[in-house]
Amino acid sequence: MSPDQTGAKAPLHGPELSTKPGDRVDVCVIGAGVSGLRAAQRLTERGLAVHVLEARDRVGGRTMGGLLCGEAVDLGGQWVGPGQTRVLALCDELGLDTYPQYAEGRRLMEIDGRVRGYTGTVPRMSLLGLADAGLAMRSLNRAARSIDPAAPWDAPDAAIWDRITMDQWMRRHLHTRGARSLMKIIARAIYTCEPHEISMLCVLGSIAGAGSIEIQAEVHGEGAQHSRIRGGAFQIAARLADRLAPGALTLNAPVHAVEQSETGVLVRHAGGALTADRLIVALPPALAAGIHFQPALPPARLQLQARMPMGSVIKALVAYERPFWRDRGWSGEAIGEQGPFGPVADATPPGSPHGFLVGFFVGEHGRAFAGLPETARRDAAVRSLCRYFGDEAAMPIGYVDKNWIADPWSQGGYAGFTAPGTLTACGRALRVPRGRIHWAGAETATRWIGYIDGAVAAGERAAEEVAELLPPVPRE
Amino acid sequence: MSPDQTGAKAPLHGPELSTKPGDRVDVCVIGAGVSGLRAAQRLTERGLAVHVLEARDRVGGRTMGGLLCGEAVDLGGQWVGPGQTRVLALCDELGLDTYPQYAEGRRLMEIDGRVRGYTGTVPRMSLLGLADAGLAMRSLNRAARSIDPAAPWDAPDAAIWDRITMDQWMRRHLHTRGARSLMKIIARAIYTCEPHEISMLCVLGSIAGAGSIEIQAEVHGEGAQHSRIRGGAFQIAARLADRLAPGALTLNAPVHAVEQSETGVLVRHAGGALTADRLIVALPPALAAGIHFQPALPPARLQLQARMPMGSVIKALVAYERPFWRDRGWSGEAIGEQGPFGPVADATPPGSPHGFLVGFFVGEHGRAFAGLPETARRDAAVRSLCRYFGDEAAMPIGYVDKNWIADPWSQGGYAGFTAPGTLTACGRALRVPRGRIHWAGAETATRWIGYIDGAVAAGERAAEEVAELLPPVPRE
């Protein structure tokens, strides 16, 4: 036990320890998101001394709780799907239940200023557009099947796909306006960037990690948006943190520098320093770029960290007296290229008398609103909702949002992505340990890359890496 | 005075001050490259108290001196051209002379394993290839003329050009293999990345900042490689550092965090901290990402820092008993798509009995060799030189290189570049001050972006910004 453990309190607002270089633990974890906390919890269970350093004043990373009309809501990651076995197993372990995302009724899509209802993954459009979009999605899935999501850079056509943007691919493979518009909406909704920003290999790796583009886009069936966690997904991190040893978490402790020697790793943070046998960096590569490593990280890792920016997303929830859309036979789902608010879905908490909608400002719409005050986003969201759902959407009773782009400890979301050339050149550096330094975080997952499930899996994998090197030591 | 001051002298290895939060200066400058030092020197001349913090154990940034066969050589930026009025004026001011780059005789280009001699900017190839390359260059220059290099994002067609990579543009505008090969070589040589990595708007902004693609590529006439600085370009930084106040430079002081308040800026670095009225960050955006700013930087600036990676370059010099290529009527210039070493040029110091060649591992060739030992690079360079210049190149008498990619305080070179989508979305954040924080560095230049000239101009501009806000105070 380290001398500065105060034995105090709830991890969520725990004591801010000023660790000293003399303090030595078996494993230091940087980042108290789901990935880092899962790693820390697993290692703690094995009897190792673990300390978690977190830059923010809260745990959860890209999951985060908030309040709307007195109800707990998720301001970060919230959905889980049937194929996401790791996060579902973790929820079981933590005593968290899931319930299905509300999706009864027709969806809405705005094309050219007109809103149409539809069912299924592909909206009503011309027969030609339907065929065009259908063929494109089939082509994406076929290409993704040739990719191992754990190593997209090794795919037979990796060089070809990593040389073009998704926009380039769309121009080549989509021939109708409707299909292009739909694919752009899907790209923004899933990858939180514009199609011209992201490498096609990155897109295909993401699809491969989920199974298909329909699974990524869908609520129904195997869809990644199938279920929600009762009480909020943000509870995963809180409950993991509860399972750490007392005092094993320091909040408000951004890490400035890491010095690795033959005997250990010295981690310098805003509140002090500590020494560990092993270090797990559970941050997206873009945020690991904020730490000075000594000796320097290998060139490929340095390049990766400078070439894997976070997507652009702001998440918002709008509350209404009642879920009026349900009465109209609408599911609450709405999409549109014009935005700026969308995709949208029902987010009414079970048992609530009110109706909640959740939606996103993504890609260029996210950027346009990232520097503006919340009231501007609120007005824009309500205007978009009125276009989708009619005048009944004009009178919200509550609004809350989380500007992930402006948060310096996330710098965007949902996940890091890569422009052309990066994955084939530096992708291999994602998970390769550097001496005593190991890498976690949803970006390092080999399935469900960038999802909560990927964060859990990556934390477990990093914990296993470390545990193999540090056999469990029974402690008093 | 701090306990770690060694009493040692010359700014190049100057005293490392352990500044304290109580230490207050008018202006703190982060980065002792040409840009930061120019800003610091200008402000010092105005009577302001300036302190420069540098992460490395030397000044110069992306300029750097080295030794080869007892001669001082430039391991970083080295060339200046007639249009580069700011760096030429600065050389005058510092008492540094220039001399013309050796370029007499024929150039060599390797195509499909065969080496051919040529004169002029475009090598001998089929008539069709010549026309193809010529038209493409004209088209590039025409497009660049519609761009203000100070604000490429405002160009009428900015959105179109920022949506495609240079590779996409080449596929559309180049129809012969020879021209595509030449353009790829030029892209790598000038932008130090692969054509599929860089936004066409970034390319056109760079061309606009220089005047034309020929000026960027050329030695002759107005070419950016026209002249060298006698004794080495690295002397610019050393002489600027000499003009700072004694003790005004701290080496080995990477900055971890910057806290801005209404009364000043607190700068925390590895050796301590200091307070300033104004801060100039004279780093490429990718390296500014290594500093935690409080309050957080605006979203567009955060995004820019995560989306402007450094190019990939390793610079090497190879020494021979004599400049044998000159006897054969060759200028020493050689290019080839196959690489891995090239472009190559004569680097013989005036008056030396020996012959030096300088060359680069760039783009994917740079990455391939960044993680390998120097001997591997040496062997590869010599093999490439033998293909260009014949067996006489097989027996070098010396070799030295600088792996800029692996240097954590540069993370590549020559400069930062952007993938599609970044300049139009976040380019405006390049130079906009954030309260008391101002931005310098070659990436923020409005002409000769990424060149030494741009670094000088950006330092001068930042100094002017700050000086206007801090009138000179005569000091004892």
C-alpha cells in the first residue's frame, strides 16, 4: 500500500492524491474510461497493486451521465448490440440490465427538404436509388469480409483501400443522388466525420469489426443500437471504479510525462508522480500525443498519434411533455443530410411520463456548432426536429448536450479515425507494447473498434498482457 | 538561481535555468527554432523581458548543424531562394553570406530501373509524357494563383480542392506513367508525404506561398534551392540566440502545461515554471498538441493540432574523396520513384577537397527507414547513389544523417501538412491568438509556408502582435 492512500471515499468524487515518485505500484493505468477501468479492475482482482490516473474530475471517459427533467441520461456512449458479447458480459458482472431501444413505427428521412417515412435500413427513394444503395452496402460488406479487423493493414487490398477516401469510393460506386445522400448520412452517423476525411480502409476495418454496415447502422436484429443500459451506460465506469482498492484512483491528474527505465516507469502528472512496474495507457492515440514519453516512442507510434484524430460529435437530448412521435406511428428515428441535428432517436427512459429524443451534431455540423453557446445548439436542434416531426417538436421542456469536440480530454468522439495512408503505414503500432508500456482504449480493439464493447475488450486484453508479465502476488 | 545551473555559456549549450512560478517576464516563447528565436530577438530589441523555453538540448528546431569529414553541415533546413526576402534580410542582419547551390551539368532521373540524364525541370520522357507533365504543372500554378496563401480556405474553389487528395488530382489530370512518376517524386520531395496523404488545397496553398511549383522544385532562377548559407543555415538560430539577454533561454525544458488567467500566463515545464504577460507558441501544431492548455483551446484549434501531422523525412549526407559526379558533367541532382534515397543534390562545402552529396528518405521511404539503425540507412543510401551515379558511389568516406521522424521534438519534417477536410474546417485557427497566447512557427506563415523564410516571417509577425499589446518599457 502506498503511503498517500487516504482511505477516503466514493471513486466518482474521490480524494485527489498527490502521489510521489517514491510511491510504487505494480501497474499504473492512465485514463479512467471504460477501457482503463476494466483493465484496472481485472488486475486488482488478481491481487496486483493498481493506480489509475484520470485527467478529468470524473470517471467514464467517452461515457458520461447527465440529467434531463430529473432523469439520468447518457451524454456519451449508450447503445449495445447483441453481438457485443464483452460489454454484455460486463453488464451482467456489474448487475446492470439492458432494455430494447424503442424503434416501433416508421422512420423519417429528409431528402431535398421533404420528409418521408420508411421502414427498414434503406429509406424510400427511387427504385434506382434503392438498388444503388443496396448494391453499395453489399459491396462494402463483401470488401469488409476480406479484412481482419485486428489487422486491416494486412488485407490483400489494403494498399488500394488505404489510398482512397470514403468519398472517393462513393463517387465510384454510387450513381444516384439518393444513395449518395444516404451513404453520407450513414458515414457521418457511424464514423462522425465527413466521407472525404476518412480512409476507405478505416471504414472497412470498422465494418469488419462489427460484422456488416447494416449491423453498424441498425437498431433492429443484430444492430449495434439494439439495446440500452437501464439507468445509463455511464454506470459501467462508476461500478468498475467501485471495485478498485480504496484510494487507487486519482482524478484531476492529467499525465504530463512518462519516463521509462530498466526498473520501472515513472509517471508525472499534475498532482505529483508515481512509479510502476507496468503502465497501461488507456487513451485514444490522439490524446496519448499529449504525454511526453522518455525514451521517445517508436516512429510509427509517434506518427500514429499525430494521424488518428477524433471524430467530430456533439450529443444532445431534447425533452418533451410526451413522446408525441409515438402517437403518430413514428419511431423517433430521423435522418437527413441537411442537418444540422441528426441522426435522431427516441431516448425516453423506461417509465418516464415525458418523451426524450437524442441526436447528434456530427462531422461538419458538429464543427459548426462546437464553438457556439449551448443555446445556439438548442435552437438548431429544435428547428431540425420541427422539420422532421412537425410543429409539435417546437416546445421542448428540457435540453442538455455534451460538446465532445470542445472537451480537451476527449477532443471529439465517438472514436479516432484515420485519413488515407495512415493505417497501412502506422496501424501496426496501435497495440504493440513499448517496453513496460501497454496500450488500451477502444481504438485498440480487434472487434467493435471504437464502441464500448471494444473499450471493454481492449482493457481486458491489456490487463492480460500485463498479468502474464506480473504474476499475481498475494497481498495482505 | 537554480541548483542545476552549471555555469556553462554559449547559448547552444547555455545554462538551464530552473524558472519559478514567481519569475515573471513580459513574453515567454516556447520553441527555440528560427521562428521562436526571431520573435524573441525582436522583442528583446524592443526592451521587453523575454524568456525562451526549448525542449531539446540545442537551439535551431528544424535547422541543425552536424559534422561530416570535419566540415560543418546542415542536417536540417538549408536552402534559400531569391524570393525569400525575410530570411535573406535576416542573414544580412546576422552577417551570414549565401552562395549558389552547385547545379552545373546534367541531372539524373531513374525511371523503370533506367537512369537518364536531363536538363531543365522536367526530365526526358516521351513527348506525350513531357506535354502531360507540363500541362499539369501549368494547371497547378493556375489553380494556385486563385489562392491567397494566407487563407487558402477562402479560395473560391477551396471546398472542392480540400475534398480531394493530391493523388486523386493526379489520377484525374495526368495520363502518362512518366508524368505521374515525376509528379509523385516532386510531391514527396516538396511535401515529404505520399500524394494520397495530402489535401490538394494544402498543396495549392504551398505553391501559392512560393509562387509556382517550378520555384518550389528548382535550383535555377527563382528556385527555392538556389542558394546555401556559408557555414550552414543552422547558424541563424545560434546567432539569434546570442542576441537574447543573458539567461533568457532554458534548454531541456519541454513545456507540459499552460494556464492562462486574466493577469498572465503560467507556463509549466520540466524544469520549473514561469509567468508571462504574453506567450508565443513557436511550434508546429502537431507539437503544440503535447501541451495541456487551461482553459482549453478553442475546438477548431484542438482539431487543427490533431489533424496537421508532420511530413516524413530523414536527411542524410554522404562524403566521397572527390566530387566525382562533377567530372562526369553531372550536377549531383538525382531523382527516382523507386528510392529509397532521393532526391539527391551536391552538398560539397565551398573549398572542401572532398565531395558531399545530400539526400532524403521521404514519405513511405522515410517511414520504412525511420525505425532502422543508421547503418541500414547508410547502406540503402549508397545503393541508391550507385544506381544513379555508378560504381564510383560505392566507396563513401563518410556518412551522417538526421532521423527527423524519430525525433520526438520534431516528429518529422519539413513541415506540417493536412489531409482532406482540415484546412477548410480548421485552417482559420492557425494564427488566431487565444487571449494571451500567440502562434508562430513556419506553419503559420503566409508566404513560403513551412520554409525557413516562413519561420522568420511568422516569428516577426508574432512579435509584432505581442509588441502592439505590450508597449516597450525601458528597463535598467
